[in-house]
Amino acid sequence: MKNDNNIGFKLTPQRLAILSYLDGNKDHPSAEDIYNVISRVFPTMSFATVYNTLDSLKKRGGITELTIDPDKKRFDPNTEPHHHLICVRCRRIVDVHIGFDLSLPALHNTEGFEITGNHIEFYGVCRECKKSSG
Ligand code: ZN
Ligand code: MN
């Protein structure tokens, strides 16, 4: 029985659970975060299932992989261009939906590159972490 869809893999209940967890998720979860949540419902699910599902989604442009967290890759189901702010203590990541004029000056030598995008990483300490540091 074929159960393929436009995501490019069989939609098992585990994968559906991963997709629905990601849908509208603004927490920028890591693969470990997703595994910890979904394996509560599907205890036999392997970490590889999460990893492979994220990899397929990424390759098809369904999610963006963020490298702003030095500890682990984080994933963003919002693939519209936007910037990010990370708490350097707890690694909470929030969206920055402000457009910046970041075109390179005409004088800058781009060595023939056609610029297709940019991503700004802001660093800081979140409200909760500021509180707990007294
Ligand atoms: Zn924090
Ligand atoms: Mn985001």
C-alpha cells in the first residue's frame, strides 16, 4: 500500500505526530526536544525516525535548520525569511520579524555572488535568566 504524499515519505503515526508538533511551533526545538516530546506518546520510536523526518523536511524546504545555538541544531517550521535572538544562558530563541536594509554597498567586491538572503543572529539574556541571576 502506498502512503506517499508531497512530503516525500510514508506518513506513519510517528511522523504525523512530529509534523503536528512542528506545525506553528515557535520554540525552535532541537531534534532531542522533539524526540523527548513525541516518544512519550510513541515509546518505541527511535531517535533516527525524528532525525530522518527532520532531514527530509529540511531537504524539501519544509523547515529551516538554525545554527544559532552552538550546542545543537535547532529547527524552525517558519521558512519565511526572519532573524533570531538567542538567550546566551538558557538558549531560548525568539523570532525577530523586522526587515533590515542589508544590501552590500555597490563598492563591496562580492566576487560575482548574487546575494539571495541574510540572517542576523542577536545575542542576549532573556527576562527569566535576568531574574534568576538576581
Ligand atoms: Zn534565558
Ligand atoms: Mn524563527
